[in-house]
Amino acid sequence: MQFHIENMTCSGCARSVTKAIQSLDKGAVIKADPENHKINVETSAARAEIEAVLVEAGYPAAREAA
């Protein structure tokens, strides 16, 4: 899954996003690109769960075309 996170602007933000997603799925593989405000996520969690946890963490995401 790919998401656009407009307010993810630095590596600290990327760590927060990663931590939030891994709170759902410890084995999730997250590739963050803060410069372009994008993350790619490989996880067993549902897209809606990821979106919800990102909102809770203060990093609302928009869906990106795969």
C-alpha cells in the first residue's frame, strides 16, 4: 500500500509514522520518503486500520495510486 502524508517532512516524522503502523503490525515493512511525503507499507493490517492509526498519530494520509 502507498500513502501520501503531507505533514511527514523529516526523518523524525517518518519514525513516528513507522511506530504508529508497527503498533498494528510489528512485522510491517515501511519505506518512508519524507522528502516526497510518501510511504510504502507491506502489512497484514487493513488499509482502513492503517489510515485510522495514522490519524491518531497526527499524520493523516491520502491514498496513492499503486
